[in-house]
Amino acid sequence: MQENESVTEAVVRDVSAEKESPLTELESLYSVVETDALNTLFAPQVNGDRRMANGAVAFRYSECDIRITHDGKVLIKEDDEE
């Protein structure tokens, strides 16, 4: 994620880049995951600490497997990748 970017913004941006497709051509991320909950899960706590010490969240979006690690790193695997 880039500074001041939500995890959902990072997912959409990264999938758009991976698929070489304009943002406007991607399906709505909200249609596959509760975006407010996902943003809250990866937003820092009031004291600045991470909410997740370990673990990850995974889901399918726009024909890609998405995995977001506890530190906010977005990993993408398209269907046609081995």
C-alpha cells in the first residue's frame, strides 16, 4: 500500500495494473467483499499499532486470487498464472 491509501484502494489499483485494465472496467470490489470491514481491519489503531499481528485475508476479485498479509501487502494471482 502507498502512504495514505486504504487497503481497498490498493487492491483495486494493483488488480488494474496486473490485468492492464482501466479501473473503470473492473467489477465493484464491494460486490465481493465488505470494503468498510476490510479497510478497518487493515487501518492502524488509534495508537498507531497494526490491528493484525499476523495472518492474512484472502478472496477472489475480478478473476484473481487476492491475499492481503497482516502487514498490508497485497498479493495477486491471475487465473492464467501457474
